[in-house]
Amino acid sequence: MIIEPNRLTAGSLREECGIFGIYNHPEAAVITYLGLYSIQHRGQESAGIVTSDGERLHQHRAMGEVREVFPEEIIAELKGNIAIGHVRYSTTGTSILANAQPIKADSLHGSMAVAHNGNLLNALYLREELEQAGAIFHSTSDSEVILHLISHSRKEDTLEAFIDALSRLKGAFSLVACTEDTLIAARDPYGFRPLCIGRLDGTVVVASESCVFDIVGGSFERDVEPGEVLVMNRRGMESVKPFPEKPHSLCVFEYIYFSSPASVVDGKSVYEVRKRLGSILAKDFPADADMVVPVPDSSNVAALGYAQGSGIPFEFGLIRSHYIGRTFIEPVQRIRDFGSKLKYNAVPRILSGKRVVVVDDSIVRGTTSGKIINMLRRAGAEEVHLRISSPIITHPCFYGIDTPTREELIGSSSSVEEIARYTGADSLAYQSMSGLREAVGEGAEAHCYACFCGEYPLEIPPDVGKEALEGIFRRSKMF
Amino acid sequence: MIIEPNRLTAGSLREECGIFGIYNHPEAAVITYLGLYSIQHRGQESAGIVTSDGERLHQHRAMGEVREVFPEEIIAELKGNIAIGHVRYSTTGTSILANAQPIKADSLHGSMAVAHNGNLLNALYLREELEQAGAIFHSTSDSEVILHLISHSRKEDTLEAFIDALSRLKGAFSLVACTEDTLIAARDPYGFRPLCIGRLDGTVVVASESCVFDIVGGSFERDVEPGEVLVMNRRGMESVKPFPEKPHSLCVFEYIYFSSPASVVDGKSVYEVRKRLGSILAKDFPADADMVVPVPDSSNVAALGYAQGSGIPFEFGLIRSHYIGRTFIEPVQRIRDFGSKLKYNAVPRILSGKRVVVVDDSIVRGTTSGKIINMLRRAGAEEVHLRISSPIITHPCFYGIDTPTREELIGSSSSVEEIARYTGADSLAYQSMSGLREAVGEGAEAHCYACFCGEYPLEIPPDVGKEALEGIFRRSKMF
Amino acid sequence: MIIEPNRLTAGSLREECGIFGIYNHPEAAVITYLGLYSIQHRGQESAGIVTSDGERLHQHRAMGEVREVFPEEIIAELKGNIAIGHVRYSTTGTSILANAQPIKADSLHGSMAVAHNGNLLNALYLREELEQAGAIFHSTSDSEVILHLISHSRKEDTLEAFIDALSRLKGAFSLVACTEDTLIAARDPYGFRPLCIGRLDGTVVVASESCVFDIVGGSFERDVEPGEVLVMNRRGMESVKPFPEKPHSLCVFEYIYFSSPASVVDGKSVYEVRKRLGSILAKDFPADADMVVPVPDSSNVAALGYAQGSGIPFEFGLIRSHYIGRTFIEPVQRIRDFGSKLKYNAVPRILSGKRVVVVDDSIVRGTTSGKIINMLRRAGAEEVHLRISSPIITHPCFYGIDTPTREELIGSSSSVEEIARYTGADSLAYQSMSGLREAVGEGAEAHCYACFCGEYPLEIPPDVGKEALEGIFRRSKMF
Amino acid sequence: MIIEPNRLTAGSLREECGIFGIYNHPEAAVITYLGLYSIQHRGQESAGIVTSDGERLHQHRAMGEVREVFPEEIIAELKGNIAIGHVRYSTTGTSILANAQPIKADSLHGSMAVAHNGNLLNALYLREELEQAGAIFHSTSDSEVILHLISHSRKEDTLEAFIDALSRLKGAFSLVACTEDTLIAARDPYGFRPLCIGRLDGTVVVASESCVFDIVGGSFERDVEPGEVLVMNRRGMESVKPFPEKPHSLCVFEYIYFSSPASVVDGKSVYEVRKRLGSILAKDFPADADMVVPVPDSSNVAALGYAQGSGIPFEFGLIRSHYIGRTFIEPVQRIRDFGSKLKYNAVPRILSGKRVVVVDDSIVRGTTSGKIINMLRRAGAEEVHLRISSPIITHPCFYGIDTPTREELIGSSSSVEEIARYTGADSLAYQSMSGLREAVGEGAEAHCYACFCGEYPLEIPPDVGKEALEGIFRRSKMF
């Protein structure tokens, strides 16, 4: 029996991917394995590595967490000193493994593999165009579209064909790719998703987040710039910027939720931004309370900011189980509802008779918040004031985050008062847009806030309206 | 640890595939599962089924025997009333699963899946041509080439595109394919590999061999004719013959070894041909002996023919283990050499002091024959006369059988006397070419005997000489 | 989901076990693995090996066939130069692994392991007695009872305690046991189940059947005598006969069905006895027919004997699939009925219009015979004459064979005519008792024929009548 | 290949077990599954459940975490309305599964199962005594000793035999047991390990910790008292105290490290004690620093206490990965050293240039502390002051905690200054004994502090000195 995964995070936002690449390291697969481990928070449902030994590519990908997907003997078979890797959050289905990345194929440019983080707005359009030209598709992954664009390019030089392909893409992409002898990294001109480079033992490492360097060793060097394409081969590393410049639009949710607090993204410490989110929230939306409690672990830092900003003591009123990740395969249908319960324990002795500020990073459907508030009350909390470190999410994301459709987004249709009632909070406040910008700080304008305000940095293609796109997305899940 | 399969049949010929298809049956996946079971002797290393529920295709394929690949819950997920299936013998390697069939893809013709038995002479040529046109390849399977040809055809109608694609193929192919609403079966104009159709509960069944009908029920109807394409859809079954006619060239080894004795192939009973092979051999190459012993089970019928033809008593001097298939994953490196031993037990009380005629179907490398003769002698046989029910194999097969290269084929470089010495036989005789033709009987000329005589019915493409082709084959195994 | 095994052999007799032991060989585990392979026909549902490295015992046992249970890395961990092994047929259930043998335990005699073939009549009685003395049981295996008897013996010397324990047993047992430094083999005084010894590389090998020597190498030396206990340790091999002598009573079904035709059991070739069964049957129960067809593979030799005895040609009218063992896990509930079909294919061209004698070794419930006769008729057979190489089974076995209860045994309640009608045979004949004795030949009286005639060599314990015993057995299956 | 587990916690204390029991609930197995989940922090290497359906016991146990061990279909087979469960930390070895609990056996008292938390001082003594009486042992688990004692008791009544057995035990045990119709819970007279009871849907629940009630529902009722035996059967729940009273000696490490902060153990909130440990530490051992950083998650609360007590800001300077539990199977030999790195990420922007107090709960070998301090320095910390919330561990535990031997315990042989130097801390301070007693608060004398001071509440049996016992322990690991 195939057991359907029931994610505890059903009410949360889910990022699609983390990527990693390394050029010219004798332990390329091992380092990539470690790198994927350290960005596992970006995706836990499949993992993959492709290596090149200079003559051919070796691939392994499977459903599951990095530690399950790569036993020792598999890593030993991933020979070569170039490697790219990928971790992915993905929706379930029978064709799911085919969508695991990196995607690998042979073409007139030889063997190539691509792994990406993000979402292409014109993927279906390109897919149709490519099908007209005779392409066949084995998956519904955007990475396969990219491989086809490369092979269909009129450019004979592989790198030129690669850039030609990328210039056709509309949407968010941070990607790594490799051929038998080359590692390529690229970030879309808007810079929606993060990407950075560093050095290890004299070689180049590319990763979604800088926290990898604490694990793999080596040192962070800089962020890959929006619109930058990096090519690493025998001649060294070359940087080109082949695309028209666009307004920088890093997804602000990287600071709010996705990235590790240990990472620095586009020059800003995730930890610092997250803490400022808490302290500004405390200033703007104070509460008369006895303690500040985080929803661990993702809201720990914002809650600490709230506590320090408000002077109200911080307490670990909710204890998180170590044995459940962001995703959780529940073994028994009858106990699906225990989901959130299994994830947290409330601490009655601390909460009993107390007025509690509980800080969370976001509300998507509202069901998780409701469960948490219920747990706190059962543990004796007298008042529960819910504070959200980000503004109300009102719009879906088209750049790589798996938001529910608008109807499911409680923030798109309900007032704050209604949400407070729905979740059972005594009071509820969201971060303001200005508070969010203030927390991000200098250069705050260079980010994407579309999910909060509906201003999409990258225009939706003229032939598909926003609603149509949403429909297409839903349909594409049918594959 | 990945355990390398060490085939007991390392010294044998190996056919590549068996195929099965069914149109419009409410239990399509179950029937296909049973069908694959009954042709499992044609391939034991991977198995796959694709079904269509009218809107989308469902696929499952994995390494292993049919019973391992398809647990109940997998079959339950293969919804729909159209199904095609495939069993495969294949060489090992890390990319092996990607080559398992049926291959499935999306294209401008919708979703399609193909499974085939045979070998395309111009596969690499077509692959290069397709790569020039932008195609990317995820496997080294000829079936993927066929899917690309369909999607690159200029014909808009799916069936026309399909036939257009097939007309580009040079080589041996019996194939089944399906789209969301159509089942297609086709056999190349030479008819190298078998394919037949039958009826079950009023619907159409296609299979490599007629023995499936004993298992799935229903009844055998007729062989698919060489060059025939059958299309089954809502409008019924249509038969077309779109290719220029060619001399019929069914692989004679289907009678000698591959097909089940329970099957009738192109009108001839495999059992009857095989028995005639034995009796003609007895007449042409008698031996002064006390008993005739088959190498079970593949030579049982030929040995019986020899016994009845010669009047020498038939005895089961070698007992075959039930617990090893044609392939065998040996768990311990140190006991690789026990391969043949594990497969057979000699019966000392029967053999002791006796003059034995041992009948086998073919000699490829000669090592297995040597081991068997050694076992018989250790069990007390005084004389061992080896009789082979087919002529000496001197040439490689390019139409779907995995023969060793010419250097490894003992028959291509050694005389019968040398082979007798090498195997330790007191005497050795092969079937004569005329004996083989006589055994096949009426219409014997309409078969391929290339591996015995080097006369290849389908000319090797002008741009690739035979030696080059052999080299390409070897190279293609590197993938 | 745990898939319930549905045995094809549901209508057959099932022996419980095969055993193997080796003393002082550097590759003890590997040789035992090979040995179990070669007696896999005696049990396919679980397999186990215990080795001793001189200081401690290493154990591995699991459900499944030998090749599945022992991957290379497991064998590598079974260190030491003493080993015993076991293959088992067993009924299914959740507690099934606990019953897999060898059973290992620590006691005041140090670490010990036991594996046995047979059935103890007084197992439940001993179990109760031991429980009264404080013993706790982790399984329902007779081997655990034996271990308890050893540890509860008043004898201080391990070997004496061992013999003391064995002398308490009433019933059938051939067993191997080991401690840290000793290998023990024993056969009950009646000699119900076979056991033999041989030499390999100068060391001693013990096995259920002599056919192992073809596989593991080495040479058969002699049968272990009924009532003999062999002890192998640093001082060499010692033979003792500590039990009162009893009439020898080797199970005659070893010749009819269980043992390999390649084995010699208690001085008689299984092949030769089996062939005589066929020829005597032909003489006593002739049939006017065109061909003799065996139910492969277990009836091959008897059918050959019938053919040679009658002068009617032998033909392989039923082809057996290589991909199903004696047991078969059927993956799909709906196709349970396909059981026998999956196992055999009839050969229509041979059978069509013919009068067929089909030879089988026994009829238990009659359902399998019915299916086979049906297959032959569908393939065109005009007449089907069923000949059974053994007499009618009328009584259950209490010495190690899993017969159905009396109600399920078609032979205990139906006349031959009724059975013929039930199976659809045109005529039916069983071997006569005298025919069976004649086939066994010299010393035929020294065998157990209880299942045919109800004369049980070993009196049923006075405190349990036969019917009670049957009830106890049925109840014991509940565990 | 069997991959050796390399625990990240190699330098930590490891508790052996968590237990759970429920009487008369229609979903007994499901509730037990949830209960084991919520005490998974007490043991992650094996898990097991035994249920009773009133007539027989059903058992499943396996290596791995609860979510891996109990897929839906396994739980479905654990029928009945009585259940006991167990999670275990255990040392590795081939015989490891045999030691997984609950242990189940049949005896003259019928079927019984036992699961316990703790360690018996006289287990080997009892084992030898039982072996003299004929007992055989299938495992090295103390639970099996308990089952033997019950079956060897002269008491005829099962409950009396049970109490008779428990009265033979010297050491720490909190246990649950069941027969076909009875659930039993017991805690040794010293009360070394915790055990509590509660109510759910009108039935009784027993568990190691009160945090289970947040997960399974229902409500905490009270701690099981030291020396109390609870019997639940058709006649209701009965409490007896059959043992001589002893000084209460709850392991103080339950507060320091083992129990969940969400639990209340013997009337005291783990969270509150842990926080007081931090604040007293701050008062007694202040540091001139910019921030207090916990080693997450086990030291979170103590660090918060330190921060609040000292007025130094609390910061999450180390981020813990969600994808590694307390134990971690490292797949690649070469990256074993990455252990601690994989578990934590330092936050450079927060730590850079700062004076940091890092709070941990204990130091065992000192290697983990050294790695953490090194990570903090690489992230830029200018000073690192290590504060340990418990006193120096100087003595091994004999009551159920797997401490290293004395030589490996850095605190048993090195001065605080030496440990500071070894770990690289700028300063190091441990909790004082008086600080610990103050933190525990009222009734602090009723606890075991043996690992800090060597005063063992339960005298070591006269026939085994402490050193001998340590040796025995080490030897017993050889099994």
C-alpha cells in the first residue's frame, strides 16, 4: 500500500527547492551530499545528485530525505569531480519520481543535467512550442523544458545555446547545470530566488544559501547577482550578464520563513531581519501579556525580537518534537488529525493562568494557528494574543512557492477580525507592509512583495491572464 | 551494496523482450500482469506496464521479475481498460531503469507509450538525426527513438505519424503502443520477432507468444503478419500494411530456444519443430549410447526427439533446481563459480557406468557445456556424447538477440573437434543447416538463419559496415 | 499491506524442513548457504543459518527463499567455522519469524542452536511439563522444546544433557545442533526423516539429502543411522547410539515426492524407486493411450517409468513455468484462481485429439488434478487417464508432513470412482500397496506407510488419542 | 552493507527507554503508537508494541523510529484493547532485534509481555540462577529475566507470581506488562525512573512521562508511586505496594536532560527545574558577555534561565537542523567527522565580535563541546564562556543510563581547568551540587545524584563490587 503523505505543513507555504553545485573537487559527490543536507529545509520530498567524471554523467535521485536517498554505496558510484544536487518539495502523485531533479539527458550538446529552484511563467507556453517542434516530455518539470530549449537552440556552442535557452525563460529561476566538463550557475534577472558562491579547497561551490559553508567547510564569497550566468570549466570561471537588466526582486519570504537564520541572503542576515520583524511588530502591535511564546522553530527568532522589543519575557511554551520534519508521513488514516499535536507539546506549568503572546511567521489557511491556540488554552493559558511577523498573504505566488489557491488563502477573503475569531485568538495582529520594509532595511524596494500586495514584478504573459494562470497551475498538478 | 548479477546464462543467448497489449478490458492491468507472467521466459530483468484510463496514462516499471515488480497495490493503481506491458532482458548498469519499457512521454500527439521487442539497425543514426533536430534523450532505448520519430513526424494525424515513424525504422521490431484511447500493434516487414493476436471476453489481446492464452484465458486468433500494423480504438480494429513487402524472416531461434514449447509461432508448433530437431539429429548424428539426457528444461523436447528417433532410452540424468530462473543474482562473490552447479544436479545412480548422449540446444561460449559434461563424468558417466539441436553459431545477431561478440563465440573460430576437446565431450555433433530447415518444415525459407550462415535478410545500412556496427553495439553498452 | 501467500501447492503435501551442518570449515557459512540452496525443495518459506566462531554464535534467519534471505553482507557476518542451517515450509501467521530455525539460546551449557526436520508427538506434553518447571516459550517450534529439555536435564555434561533431552522425544526428528565448539547430528530411532553425512575438504558435512554434495563439492559418505547421534568436536567425530532400537521407518514419501531424484536416501536411489513406481503402475494399471504426460517436475520420473513400462510414448504435454517455485505469493486477490494456470502451460498441438495418460505423484484434495485435467481437455485431449504413482492417502501424518485434516483428504472419504468423477478423469488408478513395496524393493518393510494404511510405527502417546492429537495440531496452528 | 550507526550523541548520556500502556481502549494500538511518538526522545533505535485481543497477544517490534517501525497495515494487525509499547535506545550488534521490547513469551501463566525502563543490578546473577534452574535465554534483555522469574515463581496466581518476581529485582525499573486480560504497571521502590498514569475516554493510560497526554488526549492523573504495582483487569484497577519501602531516588537527570520540558515528573515541572538550573548558574557563575546562546534544543530552557537570571540577552546563535534526530545514521564513512557540523549551524552575523555564554546541560567526553566552541569561534565569537547546567559527572550510572566507562568520562579524571582547555572555552563553570539541589527544590533529597557524587541509593550487591559490575556491563555488551 502506498501511504499518502499528509503534511503537517498543509497549512504552510512550501518552497520548491534547494540547489547545490561544485566544480573540480575530488570528493564532489560527498560535498554535494553534505551541501544538500544543510539546505534540506528547502525541500524534503526528493533529492538528487548528478556527477560528471569528465566522460559521462552519473545520476541518482529518489523520493525521500537526503539521508535516506544517498546510502554510502550510492555516493560511491557517483564518480567524478563535478557535481550538482537538488532537494525538492513536491506534490505527490504516481509520476513523482520523474519530476525529481536534477534532470539529465543526452543531446547534440552531449550529456547535460539541470537542477533549478523557482517557477517559469511561460513553461506551458514553451512546452507547447517545443512539442510543435517535435519534443517529447517525460516529466512535468521546468528543468526538462530548459534542457529542450538548449537542444533546440540554433546556437552551436553549448554555452551560447544555454544562454539562448535561458533568455527564453520568463519567471523565477536559480539554477545549476553541468555537462561532461562544465559547471554552470545562473540566476534570473529579477533575482527572485537566492543563489550564492563560495570557495572550498580552491574550487568553486554554488548553493541556494550561505549556511552550507558551515557544513561543507570553505568560505562564502558573494551572492550570484540577478541576471548573472557563471561558467566554470578548464579555462576558469567566467561571469556573463546576457539578459536585459530588471528590477531586483528577491522574494521577501526568504527572510520571513524559507532561508535558514544562519544564512546571509543578498547581503542581509536572515536572523537579523527576522528579529527586526519581531521587534517592529512589538512596537506596532503591543499586547498586555506575561510571556512571548514562539511557534518553534521557524518563529523562534521573530518571537525573540518581539520579546526583546516589548520587554515581555520569552518562554518556550511549545516544545517541538525532534522526530517529525517539516513533512510527515502519517501511518494511520485515523490519526491524521493528530498532525499538529504530534509536532508540538504545550508546557502546562508555564502557561497555566498566563496571558500569552504567541508569534508565528504567517497564516495560510488558519487551521494550524487554530490548533496551536487550542493547545495553549488546554494547557491553561488565560489569554492568547496571536502576532504574525509578516503581513496578510492575499495573493498567490507565481515564482516558485506553492501557495494554496486564493479561495484557500484565509487572508484573501477574511478580515483580521474574522481570522482572529476563526483561530480563537483573543487578539490578532499582522505585520504592516511598512513594518516589513523597515525590517528588511536598506534596499527594501529591491524585493518581491507580490503575495502581500499583488504587485507582481514580472508581468504575467499577455496571452495568459492571472486567473487563467492559476487555472493552468491547478491543471498542471494533474500530471 | 549493489550486488552484481552474475548470470548463469552467461554462456547462453539472451533474447531481449516479450510484449503484451490489451484493448478495452475492465481488468486490463491484471490481464497484462498475467500475460507478462506467461512470457517471463523472454526476459526477467525488468518489467513494466502502462495503462490508459481514457484521460491519462499510468506507468510502473522496475528491475526484477514480474512477481516482484507488481505487488497488488501497484496493479490497483494502474487504472484503465487499455494496457501494454513488457518484460526485458537487459545488460546491467546504473542507468538501467531508464531503459526499462514501456517508455512513456507527452508530445503534441498527447500521451503515448511504446514497448518493443527487437533491435533497430539504424537507431544510432536516427538518434543523431533527431538530436540535430533538437531532441534530447533520457535513455538508450530504441523505444525512445520511436517516440521521438512520432513526435517529429510532419503528419498531424497520430496514426499517420506513427506509421511515418515506423517506416523510418530499419531492423527488427514487434511492438505495442498506446495513447489515451488507442492500442497499436506492429511487426516489422521481415517479421523477425513473433507477435500474435487473440480474443478475450470479446476484446483484443496482443502478445509475443500464443502460450499467453492458456494463462489469461481467451483464444488465440492468428499471428500478426510481417509488416502489419493493427490499430484498435473506438471504431474497432483496423489492419494496415503500410510498408514495402520484404522476405519473411522469422528468427529461427524462436523455435530452437526462445519461445515456449507451448506456443505456436507463425503457424508452427514450437514443440513439434523442437522435437523434429532432435529426431533429425538422431538420424544424422547417431551415437552408440545407453541413454539420452536433456539439459533441462530448454532441451527437454529436442532430447526426447533424439531418444524417440534413435530408440535410445530417455532419462532425466540432470535435475534442475526450481529456485533459480534463467537469471540468477549470486549473493556471494566467492561462489560465482558455483553458478551452473547450483542450477543442476546430476543423478549418479542412473549415470554411473553409462554411455550418455546429452542434448543441448546450442553452444555459445562452451563453458556451460564443459561444466555439464564434467558433472556427468563426476556422477560416473563413462562416455558423454554431446549433440546440439542447432547448427554452429558463427555470426552475431543484429535483430534483437544479445549474442557475444565474434571473438567470444566459440563456434566462430573453433572447429567442431576443437570444441569437443574444449568441452570434454567424447563426441560432438551439431545439427546441419539442412537438418534445421527440414525440422522447420514447409516455408523454411521464410526465416532468418543469419547467426548460422551470415546471410542477413536486412542489409546493413551502407554508412555502417558490419564491423562498425558491432563496434557501435559494444560502445552503446557503455551508456 | 501484508500479502497473504496463496500456495499453488495448496492441494499438495508439504514437508516441513531441510537441514544442513558443517564442522571446521573456513567457509562454513558459504558452504551452508550452498547446501541450503540444494535442499531448497524441502522448504521455501524461511531459511536460517547459525555459525560459531568458537566464542559465540551468530544467527540470521528470515522469511523467504535462501537467495533472498542471505545477501552477501549477511553471509559475511556469519563468522566461524561451524555452521548449521535450515529451510522450512511453514504455515503463515504474525508470529512466523519466531518459528524460523535454527533456534538459538543461551543456557547453563553456554550458547546452543538447534535445527530439526520432523515432528514431535509429545511436544505439547513436554511443553506443559517444562512450563510447570518454569520454562517460557518464545515460539511454537519443537526446536525450542529441545533446547529447553537440554537446559532442564540433570546431566552436567553438555553432550549427556543433549542425549538426555533427545531420549525424551517421541516422534520424528532428524536434527543438527551446535554449541560454541561442537556440531551434533542426530536421527530418531525410527529414522522417519533422512539424514546423511559426507566429507568436504577433510571436514564433516551433515545434510538432509545426498544431492547437496553435487553442489557443495565433497563426497557422500553414508546415511546417519536411525537412532545414531554424531558428535564432532576437537577430539574428532564420535558416533553413539543411546536409544533403544526401533523398527526402521523411513517415510516412504521421501521416495515418492519429497527428496530430489538426484539423492540416494537410506541406500536407495530416489530416481530408481520413482521410476519403478511408474513402470509397476503401467503394468498394474495399463491405459489405452497415445502418450504419457507427466505433471512436471515432480512426476517426471514416474511418468517416464510408466512410458517405458507401457511402451506408450512419453511427451511433455504440460510445460512448467520457471518463474514460480513450489510456493507462490500471488499479488492480486482477484487472480488467486489463476494459481495452477500460472504454473503450467498445456501444449495444444501435441495433445489435440489424443488419448493421454497423465501421471502425478499423489492426490490430496483433488482440486489441482481437476485443474490439470481441465487444461489438457481445453488443449484438445480426447481422453485423459489419470495415474497416481502412490496409493490413496487415507490418514494424516504425525511425523513431519503437513497433510490436510482427514475431512479435507479426498482419499479418506471418497471412492476411486468418486475421485475420478470429481477430477474429470476418464479413468483413474492409484498405485497398489504391493506395487509401492515392490518399487521400494529390498528392505521395503523398514519404512513408514502410515498415511496409506494407518499403521503408525510409533504408538500415539496413551494420554492422547489420535483424534485428540489431530485436534491439538489444529489448535497449535492458532499460535 | 550494514551501515554502522555513528551517533552524533556519542559524547552524550543516553537513556535506555520509554514505556506506555493502555487498558480497555478500542484503539489500543493506535493510542500506543501515538504515545510512543510523544516519548520518542527517550529512545530512537527500536520500537515495539504488544496488544491483547483477550485471547492471544500480538507483537511487532523492529529497529528504527516509531514512524518507520509502524506502518498503517502493521498497526491494523495489532488487534485488541490492551496494549503496551516501548521505545529504546540500545547499543548496536547483530543480535539487536532480539533485545527490542516488549518481550513476549508463553508460560504456565499463559501469554505475557513485559517492557521496562531501567537497569537491574542483579540481572546477571538472576540469569545464572535461572540458568541453573534450566532457563534458556534468547536475548540479553532484563525484560526476559523478569518473564523467567514470573514463570519460575512458586506462586500459582499470576499476579502473585508477578509480584514475587519483582521482589527479586535489585535496581531501577519502571515497567508495563500484560497478559491476555490484564495490564500491569510497576515502579521500583526507589522510583529511579519516572512513571505516571492518566485517563483517556474512561480508560487507564500508563506512560513514562506526562507529556503523552497532550498527544493522545485524556488527562494526567498522578505519578505511579515508587514501589507501587498497579493491576488493571475486569475487576477494575487495584494498587498494591508489596515491597519494603526505600528512600525515593528519582534520577535527577530526568530534570536536567532526559524528560521533555513539557512533562511534570514526580510533581515537578521539568521546564521549571531546568530554568532554575539556568538562573542559579547565572547567579553562581556569572560571565561578562554580550549574549547567552543555548546548545539547542536540550539546553534551550536552561540557557533562557541563565539569560533571564543574568540579564544578558538570549540569542539563537546555533541553529539546529530539523533533519537529524538524537541519533543519526551517517551514510558515508569519510564524513563521520561532520557529525556535529551536520547537526548545528552557527549564525555568523550575530556572533561576530561578540562575547558569548554558551549553555549546555552536561559534558560527557568533552568532544562535542569542543566542536561547538570551535564553530562559534569560526563564526566570529570573540570570547566563549561555557556554562554547564549540571555538576561534573564523575561516576557511572547503574540504574539505566548508558554512561561511558570512567576512563572515558572527562569529568572523572580532569579538573575544570583542564576541561576548559580541552574544549577551548575561555571560561568554564559547572553547576554546584547545592545549586542543583536548590533548582530541584522541595524534596530535593528524594533523588539520585550518584553520577555526580558516587552515593548510590541502592547498595551494589555484596558479591559484585562496583568495578566488577562495570566490567560485567562492558562484557555484557559483547552479546
